[in-house]
Amino acid sequence: MRRGILLAVCFGALVLVGGMLLRGRALVIDEITVEGGERIGAAEVRVTSSLQVGQIWNSSAQENVLQALHRLPNVRTVNLQVENHPQGRVGVHIRVEDREPYGIISLMGRGLFWVDGEGFLLGDMEGKPYLPIVTGLRTVKTPSGEQVATEQAQRVIQEFYSLEGRRLSHFTQLDYREYDLELHSQEGWRVLLPIRGLAHQLTRLDRVFSALGDSRWRTLDLRFEGEVMLGP
């Protein structure tokens, strides 16, 4: 009787330990699916990830995948979804979103470049630009790629190119300067604006236009709140 009880206890312990080991064993990848962006193909994403069916999946593997994919040019976001499969296996789904062209900037001595909404350079602008150009910018190297320097300059780009298309088409160039902005129109006039609050200043510009009527001027200075200066 006593021997039977000991055997039962030992068997129960083995079951318990086995269950603990089963729950704690490493996860193994048995499926990999990839969704690339418009400019980054699924094949490139798969190769760059270096993932293989049969590979151990853990936090280290996940971090390696994220770091490798973020080093690809023009990657905006990387999303990993892991689906639990039977017997300690998992399916890994990778989705990459690439950066979209948002505006055009001119860099001294280098030419024209497409940038995205966060100011990251996407590539050379070829052909005749159909959007106004932002000039006077400098860039810095970041782990995610070359980017327009300073958050203030990035905000100017965001505000300028978020204008309604018809409104944006009235302008040819926006010069970003150390303390102000200079906006050039298709008709040949220019406006000097404060460097902050571009959207607000353009609304103010509309009111000034309405008040001036058909007055002849070539330069309008709105850099100082409450003051409007006209110039030749």
C-alpha cells in the first residue's frame, strides 16, 4: 500500500515537472508571412528579416528583426504579429509601411529631394517639380535616415504642404531662413512671414489681401503682429 502511494506521488511529480517544462519550452516558428509597402517589396522584407521556419522565436529574435527592418531605406513603421499555434509553435506576420512623398526641398549643392511628412529624404526629385519648393534647409543623419534638421523646420514643411491643392499651386517657393520665412507667388510677389504658425499667417495674409484690394505692390511684410508693410 505504502509502495503504491509512493509510486503515485512520484508519477504526479513527473507529470507536474513535465507540464512546467512543456509550458516553458522555446517557441518555434512554423510559418512566416510578409506584407511589404509600395516601394519595399515583400521579398526584400523577408530576406532582411533573416527569419527562417524552424527558428526559435523569443524577445531577442523579435528585437533583431525590428532593428534589421528599420535599417531599410524609407521604412516608416514595422509591425510584428505573432499567432500561437499548437505544440509550442508560432506564426509570425511582418507588415512594413514605407514613407510617402510629401513635399520637395532644395539642398544647396545637391539639388531637389522628395521628403515625407516628418522631413526624411526619400530620393532625388527628377523632372520638373509640380509642387512649390522649400529652400534654406539643412539635414542631419539619424538611425532612420537623413532628415531635415530641427522640429521647427519639420513643422513648416508639414504646415506648408498640408495646404489645399489649389491654394498651394499659387506659390513657387518657400525660403526657410534663420528668423523668418519668404514666400514667393506665381504672380511674382513675395511675402515675409514669421517663422512660427505658418497656417495662421496665411489666414492673416488672406485678410490683408482683401483689405488692400487692387493696390500695386511686390513685397508684403507680415513679420510683426499688427503691422503690414508694403514694398516695391
